[in-house]
Amino acid sequence: MCGIVGYIGTQQAAPLLLEGLTRLEHRGYDSAGVAVLGGSGLRSAKRAGRVRDLGDGLPRRFAGKAGIGHTRWATHGPATDANAHPHLDAVSDAAARVAVVHNGIIDNAAALRAELADAGVELASDTDTEVIAHLVAASRAATPEARVAEALARIEGTYGLAVLQADFPDRIVVARNGSPLLVGVGEREMHVASDLAALVRYTTTVAHLDDGELAVVTAGGFTTYRLGGPELSATDRPAEQVDVDPAAFEAGEHVSFMRKEMLEQPARAEAVLRGRLDTRFGTGHLGGLNLDARELRAFRRVVILGCGSAYYVGQMGATLIEELARVPAHAEAASEFRYRNPIIEPDTLYVAVSQSGETVDTLLAVQEIQRKGGRVIGLVNVVGSAIARQVDGGVYLHAGPEVAVASTKALTNMFLAFALLALQLGRVRDLSIADGQRLIAALADLPDRIEQVLAREEQWVPVAKRLAQAESLFFIGRVRGFPVAREGAQKFKEISYRHAEAYQTSELKHGPLALVSPEVPTVAIVPDDELLERNITALQQIAARGGPLVVVTHEGVDLGDLDPSSSTGPARSAGSGGSAGDARPEVTRLDVPRSERELDPILLTIPLQLLAFHAAEHLGLDIDKPRNLAKSVTVE
Ligand code: AGP
């Protein structure tokens, strides 16, 4: 989604702004721009397209030691040069006094635009942001912060923003309401960004603004204020050292961040489990929940909220919680939750799950629950993020920075955190110590199993290439396997742009089977569990209609005459050719090692990440920056 950078200090701002914007490219964007403030006043440059093109096209004289920059992900108006940020209060740099970059959405922009137009203001874009520049410019307040505060008082909606004002060349004003904004402290210089990724190269001393906070940033430091009252009141927010390795934001020798992040999974899985496995009592140890055994036992229901892949892992988590704790649990899309006027119960445990901790749909669901008196815990990766700060307790995922839009390692750690939570909820109820210890041992072993799955990558590349040829694919699974199928389809469509749809295997014959044909492959999740026989029956129905099959299953599972190695049956392996007129369907199996059944979903998910990755790579697509998508979705 949109990204913000800012710089003020002793160096020329433009190269630093461009570098910062490059670091934010992964968030997803369609245009970019910068503005600097120097001896000759405000200068700005912006265009639809890549940051690299913006840099190449910058005028030679673009001097200024204060500046702001932006990557835009279009909401109001298409991705054009005019709609790119920064927005000014005038149609030319020469006449401009104010430049603004903004993330978020201004809900009353139409009314404000009409008001400005009636007053004779010439608007240069279709955006909501442009009104902020005009409102700031219209203010007669004495200080730059008061001018911005006055403008913001007229605005309804969400924002993270940064403002340059020609009348105050030694400061940048930034503010936050619902969209992240960080201030980074350097040596006689200060940085501003919407994401830590843009700052870590320069500093790891960072202040996260709160919603409703504004900061005045100069080369020597920053001062924070609370917005909203008649006067700005100081908030004295400190900058803190963040514990992050800047190298974690680099792809290093890897071809893409997604590949790097998939390969990191064993190590990151170890990190989320560290110190949280109680072998003696066979339970999880999640101190951050802020819930004692009596409180945990009192919950009669668990509701999990997340978006996209986080929602699908939430479904895996709900199944785990029901299995281990025998408490009714379900997951739902956080984006829909508050619009159906949900019933919030005091004896329900609400769980918000998010990698970024900034997904606005999930954040708003959390706020809705809290407004109605519910208790929410968070499973969140990014430390200090909005959801992490909003929830009543929670678990950090310790996946490290995740840069690729397609989430992998964070999802794995979400699942592991759910396993720990399910154990903890189970062990204060009826889950036996023996079962608890069985699962704790399996969790301890899981990083090695993940490593074993990843080690099979090369064998599966031809399968991915074969799937990449299909315009349309099915992913199917049952019960524990269904969210795995949903996540597999999600990953595949996100980065390979193929139409990939997930169904419950049991639902195929109620409709989707009509679409099965030799052109539509099915990726089937078939764990060695109580549903194996039924799953195989469904596979046979697909095979009988000529549908190619990729079966993700456990080592040693007997697929009968569907097995590619079977000499008696009708099947052959994908890519093995087959003579003309050979009507036998293709069947390929991808075997994963066994764990305990309850933990199957995560090991079955990893081959699907690899399939999506290699299909997209084969198609020559930009894996880390898939079209139309953003890493953190900070608008509704
Ligand atoms: C995952 O590959 C997707 N990019 C997306 O569905 C993501 O999981 C979703 O937007 C939620 O993000 P969050 O975990 O940061 O809240």
C-alpha cells in the first residue's frame, strides 16, 4: 500500500528519499514522487511507474536538505502523474507553499473538494490528499504544527502524512490516524517513514506515533503532540531502540524475498517456539496473553479474525482449538466482521491475527470488539504495530521482517502460535498430559520437518511448471486440509495470476466437478488421516473425468491405482508424456514427512508455497511485487 519517507538534516534529501522509496517498493504501488525544500523553495517531481523511473527523470537541480517522498497505491483516481504524491497547494512548484504526502483515505474529500472549488481553488488531481495541502495553506496559524492541526480538524478519515511548508524550511510536520508513521533518530538528521524497512539502513532508534498524534521533526530532534483539542498538547513520546537486524530487510544472495523467507521457515519456527514449550506439563507457555488458568478456562468460545491468508491460518487455528480444547471456535474474515453487527460475548476469547499488525480491516474489528466490551488477544508479527498495541494481550510471532507480498514464514509462525494457544486452552480443560506432551514433542520437532519439506523443492519444480501452463486450477481439501487448500490457491493466484480456486473436497460433486477437465488440474490435500478413503474416492471421480491431479500427501500413503508408481492402474505421472490417444489422467504425488495429525496443516502448506513460487518464476513474473497487491493493506 502507499509508503511515506521523509528526511531532514545535513545531506541532500533527494537521493535518500529515493533510496527510502526503493525500500518501500515491496508494499505495492503504482506511482511515486518526492518534494524537497531548499534555498530556491519547494521543488517536486512525481510520476506513474517505478521509483527507478522517478529517479532517472529528476532534474539536475533538485536541491534541498528537507524532503518528503511517497509511493502511491491508487484509491481516489487512477495511477497518473497528476494523482501521484506529493500534492501541492498550487499548480506549479514556483507558486507552492505546501507539499503533502499521505497514506489513508479522507472520507469527506468530496465535500472538501467541492468547497475548495467553490472558493475558486484550482485542483490539479482527482485525489483526496490534495485538499490537505490547500487546507494547510489556508491556515493563518502561527506555527507549522498548528496549521497542520487546523487542517486535520476538518478531515474525517484515516491518515499517515508528512507536510513540508515553505514558510518553515527547517521542519517537517507528520501525523498519524489509522496509518503508520515512524520517526527515526539519526546523527544531526532525522528520518520519517511509514515502515521500518525504509529507516533501518540509517537508524534503529525509532518512535512510533500513536493515532491522533502529530510530530514536528527538525534536523536536531522531534516533538510530539496530541491532536484533537483546541490546543496541541505535548505527548513527550520517546524514541526507542528496535531490536532488528538491518540485513533482515535485504534479499542478499536470494533471487527474491519470497524465496528467502520460505527458506527461513525452519529457523523462524524455532524462534516462535523458543521458551514456549512446556515439556513437563505438556502445554504451551504464552506469557503475553495476560490470562491466568481460571480466565482461560472461563472462555466458552473462541472467535478468530484475520484477512486473506491470515484468515485461512485462523481457520487452521480454529480447527486446532476445537480439537485440543473442545471449545467451539471459528475464524472469520475481519473485513466483514463489524458490518454484520456481531454479537460480542464476555465469555468469548477473540483472537486477531496479522503479520503486519497494520491491516486496517483487522484493526477495526479489534476496536469494534473492544467497544462492545470483548477481550481480544493478538497474534502479530510486527512489534509495536497498531494491532499489537491495540489488543489486550498477545503473542509476537518472531518471524522477522517479511518483505514479500506473498506471506510465507509469518503464516507458518501463526499456525505454530495457534498450536501453542490451543494447547494452553486444552490443558486447562480436558486435554491429557500425555496428549499435551505428544504435541509438545511434535512441535519441538517441526522445524526439522519443515527443513525436510523444503529439501524436496527441486523435485517439485517440474510440477510447478506444469501447473503454470493451466489457466485455471482447483485446490481441494477436507476439514484440516481445507484451509490448506484455500491458502494454496491464494498463494498461487497472488503471484502466478492463474485462476486458482479452493473447494472442500466433499463439495466437488455438488457443482465444481462440472469444470473438471484435462485442462483444469486439481491440487488435492490428502493427509493420512481418518478421511483418507473418502479423499481417494473423490480423486477417482476427478481422474475419471480426465482431470490432472497433484496429490499432496504423506509418505507411505497408498493411493491405490491412482498412484503414479502403480503398474495396474490408470494413472501416470505429470510430465511423463503418454502416447497420443492416451486418455489416462496425470497423477503426481508430493510427499511430506509425518508429524502428529493435528499439526499436519502446516507441513502440507509448504509444498504449496513452493509450487506457487516456481510457477510464478517459470512465468517470469515479479514475485515480490505482484500486480495490484500491497504488503500491508491500510485502507478499508
Ligand atoms: C498473503 O500472502 C497475502 N498477501 C494477504 O492475504 C495477507 O495475508 C493479508 O492481507 C493479511 O495481512 P496481515 O497478516 O498483515 O494482516
